[in-house]
Amino acid sequence: GSGGVIGDGAQFFPWIHVNDLTRLVIHVLENEDVTGILNGVAPDVVTNWDFTKTFNTTIVRPGFFPLPRAILNFTLGEDRAKMLTEGQAVVPKRTLESGFNYNFPKLRMALDNIFSYR
């Protein structure tokens, strides 16, 4: 199996396919009118629970053993653990407004592509 949810799994879990992230960097470099900060995340906003379920479904493995918040707080320290246990609903508003088009806007599409060798 693979890992389970982090904490209670309700926290948002921003993600992006490496292909789209690479293309986004190229998009910014090739377009002088794109300035400022862009969020390098996919437009499909998911929770850690959604991500874990979709990941485990894609690789056809059960997701056991959730990772309790207390273990992360102990091993990483509370400040660092917050990055995983209190995620943010990051939306790529300016990225989309810049004219960038995602090849993998949905989590399932991205994971199917990554694990297409199976």
C-alpha cells in the first residue's frame, strides 16, 4: 500500500504536474508582459484526503496508516509541520489570466499521465 492522509486530510493540498510547471516557467520567460508573482499550482483545488484517495486509486493500492499531526509536529517542528497539516487553497488566478494553458489541469489527468507506464 501507500501512505494515508496527513493529519485529518481536510487541509488543502496544492499540486502541479512537473510538465505544467516547466511550461509555466517557459511561458513567463517568453512573455515580457507577464510580470509579478504567479502561483505555480494546478487549477484543480483538492484536499489532502482527495489527493490521497485519487493517488491510491490511480496506483491501485490501498492507502493505509494516516500520518498523525502529532508525529509531524514532533519530527518537523510545529512551524514546518503546518505546511503539511494546514495547507492553503491556492488558486492560479494570475497564471490563468496570463494566458497559460495547463496540459494537466485535473489531478486524475496528471496522475494518469505520470503512472501511464503501468
